[in-house]
Amino acid sequence: MINYASESGLMDLADLKKKISDQTAAVFFENPAYLGFVETQAEEIARIAHEQGALCVVYADPSSLGVINPPAEYGGDIVCGDIQPLGMHMWYGGGHGGYIATRDDPQLVMEFPSRLFGVSSTVVEGNTGSEM
């Protein structure tokens, strides 16, 4: 676990640099964090992770992405989160959903090929087809 600044909640970058190595698979953080602050050092965290060959994984509230920079802009390799803030009703414990996204990097995308699909136009105007 990486230390944090108790007054702001921000990650302690000196502690991250001390604990990360070439054996680290990924550095994970939330932005915004569940305590309500925005990790303003996100670009530096991603840089430190990448220097050691680690991925930068960010948990992002999708409703915040219209206000703060999306993780791809500061070096996030994998982004995930809960889609409940977008309006899913919590009925009897149900209504759960999430998302995961990566850059269009084959090394990352091929880790979840069965989860990818899209919609494409066809030769018949107004009709669509699905792609896998």
C-alpha cells in the first residue's frame, strides 16, 4: 500500500517511487477518489508507473468525466468504473453494471476479445449489423 498525504488524500509520490519496481504489474488509483478529492498528480503517477514498465489503472466515476480530464489524457492505460451514477436504479439490490476501457492497443484489447462488439452500417440504408 502506498502512503498518502493525510491533509489532502493525495498519493505520496516519494513512497510510490520507493515501492515500485520492474516487478510491479500496475498502479491503481481512483480519480476522483471516494473521499471526494481529485488526484491532481495523476499524470505524474502514470509517468512513474510507465517508467517501471507497469500499467496505470484508473477507477473513474463516469459522471465526472465531463468536468475533469479523462484518464487517457494523463496516461491511464486501463479505465474502469461503476455505471450506477449514470442513472441505474438500485431495485432490490439489483441494477449493477460497470465498464472497462483501454487504448486501442492490441496488447491490452486482446485480453478481453469476447467482450468487444460494435454496430456498423450495412449496404441497406437504415439497417445495422453487429461486429465482433
